[in-house]
Amino acid sequence: MMDEDKYQGPALLGIVLRVVGLTLFAYMAYATLYGPYKTTVVHLALFAAAMLFIAFLGRGRSEVPGMRAVQWGLDVVAAVAAVGSMGYLVVEYERLLNLWGSSYLTQMDIWVGFVMVAVALEAARRQSIVLALLGLAGVAYMMWGNLLPGVFAHAGMDAQRFAYIVAYTSEGLFGTGLQVAATYLFMFMMFGATLQATKTGDFIINLANAGLGRQTGGAAKGSMAASAGLGTMVGSAVGNVVATGTFTIPLMIRTGFRRHVAAAVETNTSEGAQLVPPIMGAAAFIMAQITGISYATIAVAAIIPAVLYYLSLYWVIHIEALKEGLRGMPEDEIPSAKETMKDGWHLLIAPVLLFWLLIVESYTPAYASLIALAVALLAGMARAVTRVPIGELVGQFDTGIRQAAGITALIISIGILQAAIVATGLGPRLTEIILSVSDGSLILTALLTVVAATLLGMGMPTPIAYLLLAMFAAPALITAGAPKLGAHLFLFYFAIKSGSTPPVALVAVVAAGIAKANWWRTSVTAFVHSLPGFIVAFMFLYSDALLMQGAPLQIAAAAVSAGVGVFAMAAGIQGWCGDWIGWPERAALVAAAISLINPGSLTDVAGFAVVGGILAFRLVRKRGPESETRETRSPTKEI
């Protein structure tokens, strides 16, 4: 083996991967403006080939020389197989697209189809063992599901039909997942990379701290606002933690927050950013593709839920700060709002333009994001304070492309599951099974899907977790009585939260690493702090009004009811309602919050009465500012 100092493979490979990535970006920009090369399937095959090439060859490798050589060999084989199989489809697309069925496939077609499946499973394995195992289960079910007993059995499928459905139709690898990755996700991740290169993230953090830094627990509240503002454009909870948490977590710790609490706050705020329009972590575009509901409708529907989610976190943070006797940020660390806006106002042009193009002008997401990307570059380069060297910009683009490649590697394998559900008729039978277990109860069906969200979302990006849930669980929720949009937003919410739920809790692990805190304690704290937001998610299932559906008065009433429910749950969990309260009052507040889930005059009146009564009683009896200290609060130790 050649000496590593003399062997320039890794450096050369980095250049090759960067060239491939930037070439792909140029092609995707061309396709966005002028349409894809040849047909949609050819377009997807070219996209998949480049993404898999980068995903396989762009990973880190072992420091052990022998193991590194083995990994290199496997990576090269996988990359060649990906490019070769996708290239075969590009060359043979006219014949393959005109086939009348699986019986017309040649032996080479079948073998290439199986190579595509193997490549998809290997790409998934490198990102998520759970998804790879699900993919293998999908293959086994399609091939040998006829041997299963009862409702899970189907008519069976030979290798020829399997290869045809999975590799050469829109029900398989080239289905919804890959279409979304190529049409929406890639360009939005490039837009996020552009914003990071132009220091838009720093501007948003400074602006958030300027506005909220002086409040009680100001560092955490500033973190909340910064993560909400940046995270909707970053599109990844983990990416958001890294982008904002490296600054906000140490600041929270310096101002008095315990390490695991600071990490938990950043975890929740980074996850919740995916609920914030206009981008919503790219999953909104998957939702539009699956449901047929326009993106503008989905984005508008998410406004009240996003406000309520961050309202719940605001109360949790506020009470946590009171519990610890914390104040605002040090005055010398609070940026000037005037100076911040003076230096960075132009960085807001691109996000505002994106929102306008998507919501008002109804441009396609890919086109709108490309235009916003170009404007972000021009705005960033227009002033010296935000001007970025070309080398650094290319580096950010390279990072964004590699992140997109990692997610695309996961998404491609979703096509196997889609084929297993659609081609075998498993989807309707899964709905029947879920409804038989829940006896048709909407609340029980919802609780079952929460368990499924936690299991399916372990270690996966939110768009992948949501896509799985949309296939497996959405039909059951809708059949049980949930509105279509409410059901999908409910699943989206818990796909988001699966990133911080033990035992995997990837988002919490990253935040805990920055805070140098125990990751398990961080994830449990993040879960407890999220409970008020769960009230909002369950309200989706019972009221369209929270999703901007209905008369203005009805929408306003639902928003007020949900806001009170969020406050009641936060107060009950944290033990504060105008003053520190004991367990009986905390239990009453939690019960009041639950009563506000299902809109109804009696339950709403009861909930309002309990919350208003306890709050009024405690405010009257409050002894003064000194009661907001650790010495005078309830002796119970919260997490």
C-alpha cells in the first residue's frame, strides 16, 4: 500500500467531489429555469447518480490503514454501482419507459434493477440502520409476502415484477421521496448554505438577543428566537443546533442555566423551527406532494401552531429562569438593535422575497428558492460587512451539497417501502389493523401514531420520518375522523420531536455535546419541556380553526383556547402560575390543559375557570419579587 503522505487520493477526491457537486448545482439551476433534461425519470436518475456518488465517496474513514483500504474499496464499488445503474436507465430510458409491463424486461434490465435496490439499501444503511432494516423488510414482504398468514398476506411477486415496480416505475425508487429531494429539498439546502455563507445566521442571533436579551432568562429566549428565524431556512434540526447552538448554548450557561437545561432549550427551539413558515424544514413540500394540498395553504396553516409552539417554550424558559433566580444577559453582551439592523438589514431581503414568491405569487418552491438564493448572494456581496470570499462561499456550497447527498441517500430507499405498501395493497390493510386496535377512537389512534413516530423517527431527519409516517399512519388518522391537513401536521409535529426522544435522540445528543452535558438528561428535559406543545399537536386533530380553516371569530377563539391550554400545561409541569404552586394545583392545571384539547363550550369553560381561578388566587397572595427565588419556590425539584 502506498504511503499516505505520498498518496494524494483524498485531496484529489475532495476536488472531484466538489466539482461533481457544483456541476450538479449548475444542472439543477438550469432544470429549475428551463425544465429537466429529457424526461422526469432521466432527470431523477442524473440527480440520484450524482448524490449517491457524493454520499458514498464523501464519508469519513477509519484511521486504521487496513480498515481504511477496505472502506475505500467498498465505497468505490458502491459509487460505481450507483452511477452505472442510473446511467443504464439514462441510456435505455426510451425503451424502458415504453414497456407494457414487467414481462418485457430483459435479463439485463432485471439485474440492473436489483443493483439499484442494493445501492439504495446500502446508502440507507450508512445513514440509518433502522431505515435499512425497514427497506430489507419491504423487499422480503414484496417477494415472499404470499407466505404470511392472515391480513398481511398478498398474491406474491416474482423477481421480474419486483424489479419492474421498484426500479422502473414512479411507485418505487423514483417515487415521491426522490421527486421531493430533487424538486424541493436540494435547492432549499443550497439556499440555506448561501445564508450561512453570508452570515445571515449571525445577524439573526444578534437581532434576537438585542430584542430579548434583557428579559428574565434572556439568553435562552434569544436562542429561541434565533433558532426559529434561522432554522426554518436551514431545514435541519441538527444543522440548526450546530449553526446557532455553538453560540447560544455557551451564552446560556454563562448566564446561569444548567448545562443540560441549556442543551434542552436549544434542542427544542431548533426542532420547532421546522414548523415555522415559509420553508418548514422542507417537509411542507413533501406534505404538499402527498396530500395534494397547495404549499401556500400548508404554510399559512402552520402559522398559529408555530406561534403556539414557541409560546409554550417561552413560558417554560421563563419559569425555568425564575426557578433558578436568573435575570437577563449581561448588558455588555447585548447587541445594539440599531447597529445590528444597520449592518445586516439587507440580509432580510432574500428571506422576505422567498416568502413573497411562495405565498403571494405562488411560484414553484424550486424556482422561488433559486431566485432567493441569487438575491441572497447579491445582497451579501453588495456590502463589505457581509461580503464573503469566493473560496469560503464554494466551501459552504460544498457542505450544503454533501448534506443534501446524505439526506437523498436516505430518501431513495423510501421508494422500496412505497412500492411495498402500494403494490401489495398493504396500505389499506395497515389502516384496518390500526383502527381495529384503537376501536376507531381518534385519540387512541393518535396515541398509536405517536409511538410509531418515535420508533420510525429514531435517528432520521424530519423529512424522512414524516414521509414514513405519512405512508403508514396518515390514512388511519383520517379514517378515524381527523381532517387531512390536521392529520398530516400532527404527524409532522411528532416526526420533528422524534429527533429528541430517547433512546436515540440525535438532536439532543448534538446539543449535549456542545454543552458538555449528559445527553440522556438533556433528552429527558427536552421531552418534558415539550409537553405543553403536545397539547397544540393534539388540537390539530379536533379543530381546523387552528389551521386557519373557518370563520375569523372561530379561528381567534381556537387560538385563545390553545394559548390558555399551552400556558396551563407549562405552568402545571414547571409548578408556577403567578407564584410557585403545589402538586394539587399543578395537577388541576394539567387537567385543564387536557380539557382544552377538544373544542367545546363545556370543556373550554371548565378549563378557563380552573386556569383563571388559580392564577388570580396566586397573584393575590403573591408576597412580592422575593417569592421568585429558589428559596421561596415550591420545594419540589423539577427536571
